[in-house]
Amino acid sequence: MLQDCKKYGLLIFTFLLLVAVAFLFYQDFQNSHRGLTFAMLDVGQGDALFIESPTGAQILVDLGPPRKILSQLRRVMSPFDRTIDGIIITNPDQDHIGGFSDVMKIYKVESIFEPGTLTDSKTFQNLKTEVENQNIPSTLAKKGMRIHLGGGAVIDILFPDRDVFDWATNDGSVMARLTYGTTSIMLSGDATTATEKMVLGNSSAQLKSSILKVGHHGSRTSTSEEFVKAVSPQYALISSGKDNKYGHPHADTLQTLERFGVKILRTDILGTIILSCDKMGTCETN
């Protein structure tokens, strides 16, 4: 009798396990047939964005500080997926690249784009060593470069438009625009108002975007009125840590966005923000 109970128990356990695996594969299949997924990951005081195109290509824009990103990636990536197609590093400060070694322990990274700014930090030196050891193709992001993600989703690099190796890291931050149909997202990195001014004055690219990823965690050194007016977003996304010591996002920045009627979404209040967008410009939060 005891042996029969064990046998039936094992059969039931096996059946439930198969159902669970089938459900995970079904969820993976469903996720791979959506439109554009864009997520601002809650990594505390830092930046980490996740983008998945309709064809399943996956890009990270920055990686946040150490020991933060992996738990958030599990929310947006299949547990069976161990490849990231590309990483765009907007600047080499620790709050943007600290999670690189964590990602490399789990995922194979196919390519890296970086601005060319330099620091002498150990975190940055370790990143460069790891990229070289793993033979990951590394490209300097330059204005005019277009990254095709598949399914009509593209990222256009707006800045740097010149060599920035000796610039301050925030001044040399990568700025880019993600588009999918009529959905558009301005990716500002940690760009300062001085950098925004250069993009406004020198870029022939269309800047108007439905969503603005606010620069430098909402610091008042970014997000000028002129820039917000040119981008004219409906939504602004801010990545900052709860009760952070920098006072981000700054009241001046919030007031600027409010003056233009922009709806503000913040990770320090909402946690990870996940948007599913279609070609008609409709984005739904998950």
C-alpha cells in the first residue's frame, strides 16, 4: 500500500511538473509575439532599461549599480533565455555599469555600444577587461547610427556627434531615440542641459517623442524647458532610488515637466515600470 501511494504521488508530481513547464513555454511563446516591450527596471539609484522588439531581440540600456539588475530581469525575460543581443552603455559611471559583471554570470552578451568617455574606476576597468576576454564586439555609439531591432523597431543614436573621450561622463552621455510605428521614446542617459542644447542645435533628427526617459535621474542639471518642449512627451519616466541622498528627482525638474502637462512615472514610487507598445502608439503598463 505504501509503495502504491509513493508511485501515485510520483506520477502526480511528474504531471504537475509537466503542466508547469508547459505553462512557462506558453508564456514564453506569448511574450515573443507581442509588440514592443520597454521596461525601466527598478535598480535603485541608477539606470537600467530593457527593450524587447516584436521579433524577440533584447537590448539593455545601462545596467544599474551592482547586485540590482538580475532580480528585475527575471520579471521581463523568460527563465529559458540566456542571451542578450546588445547593451548600450550611456556612460561609464557605476550606477550605469555596476551590474555588468552580474549580467555576464548569467547571460551571453552579443554586442556592446559605448560613448567613448573614460573613467579610472575599478568597475570600468573590469568591464573593459571582461569585454576583451569574452571577445564581445564593442562599438562607439555615434550620431547617425541606426540599430535595427527587428519588427520595425529601431534605435537612432543622436549623441555623441564627436569624440568625447576626455569629456565629463554626463556631458558625453549617449542620447538616442527608440521608435516602433508611431511609438517613440527619447533615451537621455545622464545627458546634461549642455548636451541637450547641442542635440537641439545640431541634430536634424526628429526629437518629438511620446515618452521621455528623463536625464540623470531627474537631476536639475538635465531636462531643460527647451528640451522638454522639443520632445513634447506625454509621459516622463524617472529612474531614482527611494529616499536617495541626491534629492532626485529634483523639484525644479518635476515642475518643468508639470508645466508641459507631462504625466510622470517614477521607479522610487512605482518600482519597475513595464510598457507594452503597439505600432499605433498605444502603450499599456503591465
